[in-house]
Amino acid sequence: MFEIDKWQEIYSTIQKNKLRTFLTGFSVAWGIFMLIILLGSGKGLENGVQDEFAGSVTNGIWISSGVTSKEYKGFKAGRRIDFTNEDYSNLKNNLDPDHISSRLFMGNNLISYKDEYGSFYLSPCHPDYGYIKDVELLQGRFLNELDIEKNRKVAAIGEQVEDALFKGADSLALGKYIKINGVLFKVVGVFRDFSRNDDEMKRIYIPITTAQKVFNGNNIVSQISFTTGEASPQQVDEMVSNTKLLLSRKHKFDETDNRAVFVWNKSEEVRKFKALFAGIRMFIWIIGIGTIIAGIVGVSNIMMIVVRERTKEIGIRKAMGATPYSIVSLILQESVLITSFAGYIGLLLGVFLLEIIGANMPETEFFKNPEADFSLAVSATILLIIAGSIAGFVPAMKAAKVKPVEALKDE
């Protein structure tokens, strides 16, 4: 019954000072609102950048051949470096990567099925490249080791290749034969690239050994890529250094010549962006909490005024036997109520605005789906309760120290 009386008293106090309570709560609501908007916008930026990394694993390393820019042991600069099947085997055996594949760049080629034609990007590779590119199989399978060993004429085609070549009664490509530069290849799989990039879904993957034998008659490869598994950042850096060392010894170029081979270490890029966004989130929390602190100070000042206005009443309560705890809890409850309610309104408005922005704002290359997840809402709620408690603590302690005799003398 006493608890109900306290809530009624708190409600009565708020009703008598509507404008003061509104202005006090507004500062807290604004702080939470801005925190949610800033964190949601930061998430949108992070989503956009993560989408740029989609379409291949995050622990991948890609090595492409280049042209030497330094003289080395009698060899002049400007020498073209060409990778071979031997380089692929050398890296596979010495680095022991999680997955590894070499690739041959063959560009766009004329592909046909019956009377349907199209120009699509041909990408001969090893079976592991399906994992490295993180392709999603819609039908059939990707390439396998038997395809490589037996130089099979098989192909895994992108979803848009199937849409372009197979129509009507022949709408399913699996098991049918397409012509690649006049040579028949059996379709063994249809895939969708994880990034949903149109260019990626217009690719055709065939065994690299078949392409070397049928189309160019040599063992040259254009690129070698592999994944590092659960290796630590230090171990990944060692793998990159060993890769350069092995290739420089084989092709006789300076290991420090960054133009002889180009190395893209995706895991390093991911680490950099993770560190960047961790810093952004920390900065946003600092700004948001600073704004909330300003609101807490406002609430605390108002509660001090409330205690001052009710000094006589508090004195009477204590004279009638009210405990310090009951006085403290009364002030704290009012403070937490104002702070939590106002903050919750700010939280809802912030989430609502993010939803509107996410639904109506056209996605840009580096900004997609701004959102505030459940964990953020929980964190903000806990922050509000703590903020309300802090805001009311000092006034509550001041109220608890009021002496009945002095309070009754107060005019």
C-alpha cells in the first residue's frame, strides 16, 4: 500500500510541474535519440563496407604476377613474371594453406547453347576456388579433383548465364552441353555468388587443366589464391612473406620488389576495417554518453530543486518515523521514472527514424541498412536505469540528511 502511495505522490508531483518535467526529460530523450541515430548510422556504414568484402572469404590471399621494377643478379628491370603450375604446387606443398587455387584469366568468351548466344567471363580454376569465392550452389556441384586430374570438359555456370542461355522448355541447365569457343562442356552446376554482383554471376568456371590443354597449350597461370584458415595475424604475415620468398627464388627477382608480384591480403584489410569501426563505435559512445550526462545533470538539478521545495514535507515524514531508506527510494524512484520514460521515448524515436531511413533511402556503395540491433536497445535501457539512479542519488542523499527540527523551521 505504501508503494502505491509513493507512486501516486510521484505522479502528483509531476502533474504539478509538467513543463519542468518535460524540459528535464527532453534533454535525456535527446541524448538517447542521438546515440541511437549515431550508432545506427555507424552500423549502416559498416554494413556497406562489409558488402564490399562479400563474394569471397575474409581470410583469403590473392597473388598476381607483375613486371619487375628492380634489377636483380644481372636481370634487368621490366621483366615479366609468369606463374606456372609448378608455382601452384610449390605454394601448396610449402605453405600448407587451408584452400588453394590457381586461375587463368581468359576474359569474355562467346558461349552458346543451341540458338542462344552470349559473351561471358571464363575463369578456369581449381575446385578450392568455389570455397575461396564463397559461391552458393543452386543446382549440381562445383568442380572437383577428378575434373582436374582427367581434364574433364565440365563447367559450373553463374545464375545469369543460365537465365541467358536456357529458356522455355530448356530452362534448366544441369546436365546439358554448352559451347565454349566451339568446344562442348557439360554443365555440372549452377551457382549464385554471395555478393550478388551481376558480373560475378555471369562467370563460368571450368577446370584449369582442361583450359590449359584445350585453349592455350601451356602451363601458365594468371593468379594464385589461398586461404589461411585459423592462422593468427602474425602467422598470416609470415605466410605472405614466405610466398614472396618462394616466388622470388623461383623467378629470380628481388623479394622486396612489390611490382614483380602483387599480393592482396584480404584478412589484413578486414583487420584494418574492424579496428576502424571499433574506433568509430567508441567515439560515438563517448559523444552519446557525453550528451546523456548533460541530461543527467539536468535531472539531478531538478531533483535538487524538488528536494528543496519539499524540505518541510520530508521533515514531517521523518518526524512521523519515516526511515532514510524510504526518503531515498522516493527521490530515486522519481528520478529513474523521469529518466527511463524520457529515454525510452528517445530510444523508440531513434529506432523508428532509422527504420524510415533504411526503408526509403537508396543504398549507396558504402552505406546500407542503418539499424539498431536488440543488444543496443538492451544496452541503452540499462544505461537509462543507471543514469536515472545517478541523477537522483545526490538529491536523495541530501533529502535523507534533512533533520526534522530544521525542516519544520524552514519557510
